[in-house]
Amino acid sequence: CYRENILKTAKALVEDTKLLVSGAASSQDKLAQAAQSSANTITQLAEVVKLGAASLGSDDPETQVVLINAIKDVAKALSDLIGATKGAASKPADDPSMYQLKGAAKVMVTNVTSLLKTVKAVEDEATRGTRALEATIEYIKQELTVFQSSHVPEKTSSPEESIRMTKGITMATAKAVAAGNSCRQEDVIATANLSRKAVSDMLTACKQASYHPDVSEEVRERALRFGTECTLGYLELLEHVLLV
């Protein structure tokens, strides 16, 4: 029942995405309508996903987290898409903002597809861990793209904070190795959830610290390079666990 509702609402959201993209080239009224429609649809989708997560029961919290993370990814992608649509409104077809809009739309569809795959996998205990890991790998790749962009963080943090956040990577690495050894679905799901948070926190802290006023441009470049290398190394580890 929940799966059918999620599927139906997700399809409606994909249609809203198309309207948002086409709305950038039309009137402000049509754009506003498309934005409002997508906001209503994502609210409905979040509700049915939460009901689906609740139906799993409290004895499987890690799988519940996987579902909630999937809808959070869709919501974030929609927010980015609406922002890109506003930036591209009334601009010519060859304007850079139009390419950003197409990129945001692609991420949006990718995350909706990922959500649907996750919902399907939840019904099959044998594939839950694999799917959770695939979704985490996709999420980390998207976070890395944001990290590597020229966007300057709104706030900065101390280098100490960045160092503190690397401890999460160390813990997640140990968990990933253990999951690769045990091959138990619950261990793999827990690894996926922990990895997602650990890498995201590290990338955020690294970028914020690299833009601290006391940091030179040379040190900033090195910090950003090492943040990227750490993430790529961790992605390789997760790919190995997935293979195992």
C-alpha cells in the first residue's frame, strides 16, 4: 500500500520537475505555480515515506533511517532545483545558469529514482544492505561535487573542528571493514548510514576550515585537495564492501 502511494507521488514529483525546468523559460506566474505544486508534492511524498518507514517497526531502525535519508535527498535536490530555476528565469538558452538548471534537474531525477529503488529493496531483506550502500555512494558523490564547486561556505570554522570531524571517518572505516568481513545485511546498512554522515560532516568541516580568515590560499588548496582525496579513498572502500 505504501509502496504504491510512494510510487504515484514520486511520479507526480517528476512531472513537477519537468514543469519547473520549462517554467524557467515562461512567465513568472507559471514558474510560481510549478514551484508551489512541487512543494505540495514533496510534502505528500515525505508523509507517505515516513508512514512506510514507520510500518517497518521499531526493531529495524537502520532501515528506517535509510528510507528517511532517501526522502531527505529528494527534498534537498528539489530545493536546489528551485534555486537553479530562479537563477535561470528569463535567461537565454546558452546562459551558464541554464546548464546549472539542467544539472540540478538531473540530480533531482537521480534522487527520485534512488528513492524508488530503496523503497523496492526494503521489501526484500536480501538486497536492503546492497541498496543502502549504493544510495550512500551516490549521496557521497553528490556531496563531493558540491565540495569541489567554487561556492564559498556561508560560515567558517576552526582547523581544530575539521580535525575533530576526521575521527568520524576513522570510526566509519572500521565499521565498513567489519561489515565487509561479516557480510550481514544489518552491518552493511549501519555502515551505509554511518558513512553518509561521517563523510558529509568531514567535507563540510574541511571546506569551512579552509575558508577561515587565517588560512592562506596555498593551505586552502591543500586542505580542499586532501578532503577530495580522503572522500575518493573512502568511496573506493565502500565500492569494495559492495563487491564483497
